[in-house]
Amino acid sequence: MNHEDAKNTKKNLGAGSPRPQSPVPSPQSPIPSLDDWLEIGKVVAPQGLSGELRVYPNTDFPERFEEPGNRWLLRPGETELEVVELLHGRYLENKNLYVIKLKGVSDRHQAENMRDCRFFVPVSDRPELAEGEFHVLDLLGLQVFMQSSGEFVGTVVDILPSGHDLLEVKFDPDFVTNHEEFKTDKEQKTVLIPFVMEIVPVVDLATRRVEITPPPGLLSVND
């Protein structure tokens, strides 16, 4: 299962490969794999008395909870998704929550019974991004190389939000062994690399490759 995160991770880069498309799984059959779905939010509480729901989002795309249409729901303890119809939704400023209305949920009791339900959309339903923008899901697992030497540094394991988003890269053991600055009593397993053009000039989704030009000392900053 994946969360649908951070669409503006990096701008003004060359375009990557076309996004892979997956068939929409049937919501009426057992879930073949939650890897085929993107989790977009979770019900945290009822809102008022008319059946509205408060939802904490796991997506950077507001249309997921503002535009009417079908969504897929997984209830706690269940193994099958069910299709639900979103009637309308609105964002609560300064709370990072959406208030939504689903068809058929008309009172607070029904809304209370939906606490902890999670919302999903198929992986194939990811919105198209502008050139130079990336889905976080596409960045995870990319291999990282030094642009100057071609040396393999490691693998992207996470994207951390910050002033500039950060790539968390797990070092390849051979890279650590081959560099004296890493040979200390404290083992360094990962490094955070600012995801900016000056340091990450190449992101090639077709070859699953990232090239970096780190300033001196950056790769051992966590040491």
C-alpha cells in the first residue's frame, strides 16, 4: 500500500518517463494487493449532526476530497474495498483536515461508525504532473550515483518534507567502505540530500537513476 504524497517535490528538471498505468481493480473482489491502490486519507471523527466526516488527508491533491465522484473505502478489520460516492467536501484551514459528505451517511451515528475507515484510489488514477514534478512513489527506490565519477552511492528510501524536500538515501556498503570519512566508531547508514537542482541535477525515471553533485562534507554530515 502506498500513500499519495508530495507532488511539488522538485521543479524545473527534465521530464521523466511516462507514469506507469495499472488496471483499476474491482472493488467488489478481495484485494489482490494494496500496492495497486493509493491511500488518500482516513476518517478521524464525525463533523456535526448531519453525517459529515472529518478526514485526515494522505494526499497533496485537494480534488481527492473536494470533487464529487466515487472513492474506495476500507473499513477497520475488513479485507475488501467498497465503493462510496463523495457528494462534496471542503478544507478546514489551519487544521489540515477535510470535511466531506458521503451518499447514504445522513446522521452522526452513521458517521461515528465510519471512524478509522481509510479512503483509496487506484494507482492508475494518479493525476498528471507538470514537467519537473514527481510523485513520491516514483522516487522511492531510485539508485543514486555521483555525477562526476559514476560511483554508486545508494538507494532513495524516503522523501522528507522541509524548506527544500530531502532525499533520504541508504548508503551502499561498498561506498562507505571506499571512503575514509565514513570510517568512524559511529556507523552512518543514511544521508539526507536536499532535492534541489544544484545538488540533484538528474532524475531519470526511465533508468531509475539519480545523479548528485554534493558539496564537500554533505554526505558525511550525519556522521
